[in-house]
Amino acid sequence: MSPVAGDVRVDYRLRSRSAAGVGELGDLAVESAQAIARTGLLFEHPGSRDYDPRGQIAEHPDTPERIDAIDGALAAVDWLGWERRVAPMATRAELEAVHDADLVNMIEQLVAGGGGLIDADTHVDAAGYRAARHASGAACAMVRALMAGEAQIAFAALRPSGHHAERSRAMGFCLFNNIAVAAQLAIDQLGVRRVFILDWDVHHGNGTAEIFRRRDDVLYASIHQANTYPHSGPLRDAGSGEGLGYTINLPVPAGSDGERWVSLLEHVVIPAATAFRPELVLISAGYDAHRADPLGGCQLESSDFARMARHVRDLSRRTHAPIGAVLEGGYDPPALAESVIATMRALSEDDAAESIAPDLIYTRQAASYVGHHWELQSARSST
């Protein structure tokens, strides 16, 4: 064990909260759209509703109802005052910056033949291909807007997801890796030198991890359920080559609740990300760790995603890096919609993130691994 790993300096005290924080005003501060201190950009496209894989895979969980639920819930609170923008379609060049041309060609040929299965879980047809191109295009448009200073926060609420898609393989409902395409565009075209990607989907983002595993300009951190699809992302995998240390995998057992997830985020991920000094912060925002989700086995509440979002928002503000979230999983539509709104509110509000004591088993074990590569100093002491 390195000296740093054996001396993880974290501050376990509660952080102060502002006079207008949820702690003082209770649920009214969460429920009121007027409580939002900052507004952001919301990227959408109607094509996300057009694609329905259930015609080929009965009872497929990635349905248009996911987007309907999000839109309906946001409409009920006047979109939280965020500016809505229609997502463009990603170009071939943008996709091929992280994907092999052969993968794009294979998907296009499958679509030209009427569509079909890529694997047992992943289907594509003309509507699915258009939806996927717009999902990647939304992530690209989002980072362009963020880096142009048009907003400090943004959310791309489109489907299908992307974080399982590898450089040469579509899988796990994912055709193209939306967040990887956007991160690469930021580096190639927008002058960004360091991108931090946090993946809080219940499933490990194997595609994102593999695309950037040998890179030191992207720090990828994933908190995910162990021993489930896609059976990747062990704690000991920290990347390779020049990217050694720039992959942080934090698997948790089924049944883990929000306290465990927030503890890992606050005491391991955020200190490492603070030391990395990102110029752009991106979230692979999956919500299948929610206790109501049919595919996940964890026990998070919608409020737990808000708690995590506050920590990431505070990192973003400390480092002066804009923050954008890209929708990944989440297959219980009511829980998904509630969690998306909770995330958007938390990214917008001003009350400080609450500090919790570290999980005595998983957080300390994770710190011993990650501490070989990063000095896990308290984020508060680094401000």
C-alpha cells in the first residue's frame, strides 16, 4: 500500500447549508420551481419516442414510455425553467472519432436490410438508428454549448443509451457511445484538455471505460453493481498504459443503498476528480440503481441521485468546469422521471452538498486502491 493510500485525509463533518437550503425549508425547497437558482439547457428529440424495440424483442425494457414519463413530469413543473433545444444528428465523423467505421457500416447495412438483432438484447431499425444518431448528436451539441459559455449545466434526455457501446461493438441496448463521442469532440474540437466522466448507472459502462482506458486526458469513474451485466469493472482495474489510474471502478454488492453510493462518491471519486482538475464534467446519468427499477438490484431513492448530483455540482463549481448529464438507463418510468427531475434540480440549486461518514468497508477498501494513483484529500481542504 502506498503512503497516500494508508493516509486518506477526508473531512467527515457535515458541510454548512445555505439559509435557503433544503435542510431548512424541507420539501418545499425541492418542489418549488421558483427555488431553482440557476437554469440550464435541456436537449431532446422526438425521435427518442419513435423507436420501440418490442417489435423484435418482447418486453424489452427500453421503451418510448421512458421519455414520455420524463417529458410529462418536466412539463408539470414548467421544465424547471430550463431552455429546451432540439438535438441535431451526430455526423459520421463525430461517431468515427471513437467508433470504428466498420461498426457504423454494419449498423447502416443492417438498417438498410430492414433492421434486426445485433445481439440478444440489442436491436436496430431505421427509427432506432435515427434515435441513436440524435442521442449522440445531443451530447455533442450539449458540450459545444457548455464550452461556448451558453450555460453551466445541461442535460441530454434522449434514448437509446450509449455507455455499453465499445469502439467496435454495439451491445447492451447501446448503438453508439454518446458520452464518449461528446468527450472526444470536446478534446478534438473545443480545446478541452481534461474531461471527467462519472457513470452512476447500475451497470458498468464497459464501453466508455474501454474507449478511454489508455488515456490520461479522460478520468472515468464508475459506481456500479457487481456481478451483473456486463460483468466488467472490478475495483482492481485502474486502466492501462498512459491511462493507468485514470479509470476508477467502484463495484458495490446488490442491495447497496444511497449511503454507500454517496460515501464512495464523496470520499473517493470527488477527491480524485478534484486532483484531476477537469475542464469539463460529464455524467453518464443512469437511474437503474433506483429501488423500483426492474433491472437493477440496488436500493437508491430519487433523493440519492440529487445528493450525488450536488457533490458533482460542487466539484464543477470549484474547478470552474461546466457540467453536462447524458441519460443512460432507468427502466421504471415513474422512478426515472422523478430521479431526472431530482438531478436537474440539484444541479441548479445553491445549497451545499451534505457530507456523510465513509462506509467503513467499501469506501475504505476503494480508497486503498484508488489512493495508489490519487491523493484522496478532502475536497473542502483543497478549496
